[in-house]
Amino acid sequence: MFRLKILLIILFSRFHAFVFEISEGKFMNNLLGQKMMLISTIGRKSGKIRKTPLLYIKYKEYIYCAGSYAGSDKHPDWCLNLIKTPNIEIFADRKRRQVKSEFLSGKEREHVWKLLCKSYPSYTDYQARANREIPVIKFTLI
């Protein structure tokens, strides 16, 4: 059942990214009241651009997201792509920006994780289900 859920998430994400991109962010820029962005990573194996819609929050001058993959035991591909190529483009608030990504740890991660869970409570369930620590990523304008 969980594999079916992941498959549906992948298919919906592709559709979501397509609509978000083609509408220049006019449509599907939020999901269930949460802000959405589109990140463009470079596939670590293929070298191709991969576009992924993600929930995000703004806090201070940064943008943050979680690599939850709906509580899967493995990291989403886009997270692994960021490890290899941390400088990417994001499309949020109908603006494209070049950013540097950073995986958070320690107290900074804990603080932002609480903010993310407050914004989207399902993250708490995802973490309980996942057999890994869900990464928290900070995006800084470059």
C-alpha cells in the first residue's frame, strides 16, 4: 500500500511541476494552503534537469523545505541531487532565483524542523514513519 502511495506522489508531482511551470507559477503555487515552489536540480546520474514541486516556508531571509518523501525510508532523489550539486534554481512566488542549498544539522535544524511541522503538521507523522532523519534544507540567494 505504501509503494502505491509513493507512486501516486511521484505521478502527481510530475503533473504538478508541469502545470506550475507552464503557468509560470499562476497555478498550483499552493497545496492545501501551503506555499509551493519548484526546484530544478541536476540529476546526479543523468545530468538532466529535474523539476520537483515542494512545500516551503520563508523564515527571515531564507527559504526552507523538508526532504520528507511522505515518510519513506529513503531520501528523495532531489535531495541526493542537491548533495552533488548544491547550487540550483528555485521558482517561488512567481520569481526564479539562483540559490545555494545547505542541509541543516543541530540546533538550527531542530528549530527550523519545528517551524516546518507547525506549517505542515503531517511532517510529524512522516518523521515517525521514516527510518531516517528527514533532512531540512536551507536555500540562500547567490
